[in-house]
Amino acid sequence: MNAEKIFQSWQEATNMPDYLKEQLAELGQDSKWIDDAFGQDINFGTAGMRGRLEPGTNRINIFTVARVTEGLARLIDENGVQAQKRGVVISFDSRYHSREFAEHAARILGTHGIHVYLFDDLRPTPELSYAVRHLNTFAGINITASHNAKQYNGYKVYGEDGAQMGPEDADRVFHYAQSVKDLFQIKAQQVEVLRAKGLIELIGENIDEDYLAELKTVNVNRKLIKDNAQKLTIIYTPLHGTGKMLYERAFRQNGFTNVFPVESQSIIDPEFPTTKKPNPEYRDVFDPGIKLANEKNADLIIATDPDADRMGACVRTKNGDFQVLTGNQIATLMIYYLLVNMKDNNQLASDYELVTSIVSSSMPGKIAQDFGIRTKEVLTGFKFIGEEIDRMKREHDGRFLMGFEESYGYLFKPFARDKDAMQGAIMFAEVAFYYASRDMTVLDGLTEIWQKYGTSFEITRAIEMPGIGGQKKMAQLMTKLRQERLTEIAGVKVEKIQDFLEQKEFSAGQVKELADLPKSNVLKYYLSDQTWLALRPSGTEPVIKAYVGVNKPTIALAEEAAENYQAALAQLLK
């Protein structure tokens, strides 16, 4: 069936909500939109699915949510009665239709006889990850589009380990979802009926208290925090999202009492009116916080994205302005502080492990090596960090110290198995207190690290390739780069190429196997000037992620070189 015929079937559906009917009438006047919205099914994989809130099989709406939920239900049915009893925990964020999608998913699962734990209100993503483990459920669902703009929503599925679902089960869910013949006729009993049967159980404060109790274990030097409690004022913003639910209790219980919220951004609002995009890596999201920081004479602003899995920070400079730190810089400060504290307390041991991704900064690994602990690089996606935590525990091979990704994701205590902005916020606050105790700013601390280990700087860019042809163009570009291997980038010699899809490393005419990681569509280049670059098509968005990491004598030279390399990659991918 072609896109036009599928579009017509949506127009004729008798159970189409009014708001989707209106969108169909308005957007359906554009044939290009019809081709894009109905020309293929929305991609679903280990990262779930994410898309614009519109009608269409290639969009996020009540029907595409229903289809993938039906796929998950059939996977659980396949695993038997015990899997049905263990059930699924569901949470949602502050976006348009998130609550509606969460309840509809609960109704479909309940109709299959699957027990559902449904959060009574929006909650952070890491709390959902924790709840899966805490309640011993078979799976978890989170309705969120993380840091995307207001026009988007998404659907993440978690496995029983609390990490995002692995490839094998994700493929099964997708297979079952694709086998649904009529997505307008998926059965979903009413919530009140399923609650009367005991199949939908509301949860909330009971899980909050347990999760908060775990958060109390994250900070490592309570005396440091207590002794310096009045030296530092913290500004916090949840960016209109789920961080608002727990931040005040999390900071207070961990000893951070001088915390002021950004009121305008503490309003739960799916419009995200104070930002273009509620992403804590962007300077503009901190503007209201900077204004409040100047009023309160604060030097630190912490932001969590709408589903509170990513944490960013903005810190005052010597000239009184504010600078947004990169995710890699935040991780560098955190790992250095942790290891210094452990060394001071005679807690260092060689079996501790830092877990990071192949596209994150090499600086934390240099620091770890200096302190005598090991670093493990895994594929992009926090589920792979979770898998490494499980491997260490299962094989009695090491102790987890910290996990991070350059995209503002951090984890210290593995009671959650996804990046946890609540953990990140209270740990970074402790880092700031550490430097305050030495009469230093956070930027002073970063400079101190660079002086000891060398200056590094990284930039990540998302090169957009929208539309139904975007996925095809990305595939063609990656194929071409494999067939015609680059020998130089921006005039600098390529010394080594790692292809994580073919699992091969090419260097000096030699080919080496890369069999220690699963296959992934990533190309990584190492240049003769100690620069590395990587290209990775996103699994949930029509973009190719371009990563650059450089090492130079000064931060100014490093930033300039990184920008030049990013420009070269953008030109390469035209």
C-alpha cells in the first residue's frame, strides 16, 4: 500500500481523535508531507522511537504508540505467565500527550493480562530505570523525547536490568509490532476496568522515597559539603520538566541547602517557552538562570533536561560572565575529584573501572590511568555502560566507579542503569564545593587539570538529513566512506580508521579485527596531530552525529582547531 492510500485509510478511521483529524486535514494538503509521514514506518530500535507529534505511520501518535505497545505485550505473552505477573512500569515526561500515551500503553498491556505499574504523575527517566529494578518488572516504558524540541515525543523501552532494551528483544518487539494488521483496532480496556481487576497499579511517592534514599549514597564527602555549605550558591533549572519533581528533596537531603530554582523554568510546560530547544548543552537555556545567578551572587547553574537524564552546568568566569561547560569537561572534573578524594582516603584500588563511550573525551581516561584505575570504552548508548556494569558483577571482574557519555550523561551508583541527571547534579555540586573549599572556581579546577594532563577540547554536532530520503542519504554516505577510505581530513594525515560496523581497524596498510564490541554503524578516524573524529548516524533522529576531539597547547588553539575540523566534516557530508 502506497503513502497516499495509507493516508486515506487514516482519514477514514472512525476512532481518530479530533486533534489528529485537524492535523490530517491541514498537513494532508502537502503531498510531500504525506510521502514522509506515511511512506514508511517510524524506526524502532534499542533506543526506542522518537518523532514529530503528528498523524502518520512515520510519526509519534496514539496509534504508533499502540502498535509498539502491542508488540511489547506479545513479547511478554511469549515469555509466559510469570512475565505477565512481573509486568511493566510506565513513566512519562511533561510533553504534549505524554500522559495520554502512557495511559494508553497501560490499557493495552492490561488488556493482555499484564500487570502495569503506572506512575501517578511525570517522573525522571532514571527513576523509571530504578523502578524497573526495584519492582523486578519484566520491562519498562518511558514516554519522552528527552531534550528535543516541543514538536517531538518518543517511546523508550527498558529491559529487566533497568537499561534500555537490548537488540534481540527490541527486534522481537519490532517484529510483533509490524505483524499488527490494523493499528486502529488494537484492544485497550478502560483504566477503571483494569484497575478494578488489579492489573493497573498507580505508584508514586512510595518509589520516590526509595529512589531518594539511594541518591543519598552518591556524594562521597559529607564533611566537605557541610563545612562549605555557605560558600556556594546554586541555581537550578529543570527546563520545564521532570527534574522539578525531586530536585529540592535531593539537594536538601544531601546537604546542599543554598539552592534557588529558576521560577520561570520550574513551570511544567510542554511549550518549553523559555528555550528554543530544552537541551542543557545550549547557552540560551541558561539565560534565565544567569539573570537569577547575578541577583543571588551565585557562581554555579545546574540544568537538567525535561526527562532529567542529562545534566548540564554553566559557571562564572573570572570576568564575571558565564560559560557553559561541555559534557566532557563536566566528566573530567568529576572523575578527577572522585579519584583525588579516594586517594586522600586510601580507597584507591586497581580494580575500579571508569566506563565511557568510543565518542567521548580521552581526558578522563588519561586521569584514570594516572591514578592507576582502568578505563573501558563501549559503544554509544548508556545501555552498553549498563551491560559493562553487569559483566563486572557477573564475572567478579572489577568495581564500577563512574560511567559517562559526552552527551551530558553520568552515572555513579548503579541502582539506575541509565544516565541519571539527579546523580550528576548532586555530584557536580560536590565538585564545585571542593574547589570552593580551596578558594577556586570550577574553571580554575579545569585549568589545573589541563596544566597537569594537557589541554583537550571536543565538539559534537548533529548534521541534519531530514525527510523520508534522509535515512537513505545517511546510508549512502557511510557506504561511500567505507568504500573510499579517507587518507586525510582538513589536510592532516589519517593514521588509523576504526570501523565498528565491519569490526576492523585499518592502520599503516595493516588490518586488525575489532571483535571486542558489538557491531555499530560508526567510523572513527585518528589523525597525525592527536586529533580524533567520529561519524555516527543516529538511531532515533534523521541526523549524522559528528564528533571531534583535539589536543593542543592552549584551550584557545584547541577550540579553534575543533571548529575547523567540524567544518571539514560538514563539507565532507554535503
